Amino acid sequence: GMKCVRAHLHRFLHRDLQFHVNVRDAVVRTLTMEEAQKAVDMVKEIQEREGHVVDDEKLSWYVRHRREWQGGWGGEDDA
């Protein structure tokens, strides 16, 4: 449900939510997918206004964890 969506938004937007309290409040109040999309659009607008360059981003713990899992956990049992 939406609780799971909000949790993922917090993970994906963690750094942005630290600096943009209005977006964080919007995510916390999200009850529909439309509201979730509006919060994501808010971040997109802020990043466009600030000249954010995606190529300059560093991987967060969340993405690193996912990449490790997608490639297997490194054990021979993963094959």
C-alpha cells in the first residue's frame, strides 16, 4: 500500500528530503499515487532550477545494496 510507497520515496529521495522540508512534508502526507507523483515532480522542479546534474551523483547505500543483490550475493549458491 501507500505506506510502502512512502518508505521507498524516503529511500530514493533521502538526500533531497534532508534539504527540502516542504517536499519531505508532502511525502509524509502522501495518501495516493497522484500525491506521490506530485512529490517526485517537486524534486524534479527543484533539481532543474538548481542545475542538478544526474551524472555527478554518487550511489547511495540503497542502490549499492540493490546492485549487489542483482548480481548475486557473491556466494557459489547464487548460481
